[in-house]
Amino acid sequence: MDFEGKVLEILPPVSGQSARGTWERQTVVFEQANKQYGKELAVTFMNKAQEVSNLRVGENYIVSFDIESRNYQGKWYTDVRAWRIVPKEQTPPTPAGGVNPPAYAAPM
């Protein structure tokens, strides 16, 4: 699943040790453009410190994510986990004819 959103907040990373080794989790809060899944969405990035460091508050991105639930001691926990994030490019839409009009037309 994908959504387009603006970065509202980048929370500090949390790290730890598990049986599989060291892990790092960081949460980024987005305001969604289409509001399909709610107005604001906290997305978890697992072991993606480099990708998160490239994000800028106020910038728009396309986020690809999975929803993941797990049971721990009788309680259910759900995460929205990002697996790809791409900057939203601000390109002008192409007209139906497929050719953009010139930015400046010289007088005749």
C-alpha cells in the first residue's frame, strides 16, 4: 500500500538487542494528502537510519508500507512499517496532448 504525505515530525531512534542481533527503529509522523487511512499516520522504519536521515520536515513523500500485527502476552500490537519512501516530485502535469505549452510566448 502507498500514501502521499508531508513529514510532520521525526522522532528519535530507539535501538536494542534481540536474539537476531542489534536493531534500530525510528518513527516518522506524516500528514496524509489523501486522508484515506486517517489524517496523521505514525510510520515505523526498521533498520533504515540512512533513509530517515534524508527526510525533511515539511517535505512531501510517497510512502510504501505494510501493516503488521503481532500478539505478545495476550495483547495485540499493530505497526505501520515503511519499506520504501520516495520524494514527491513537484512536476507540472502534462496536458492531454502530451506536450507542455511554452513558459513564455513571444509577441508576434
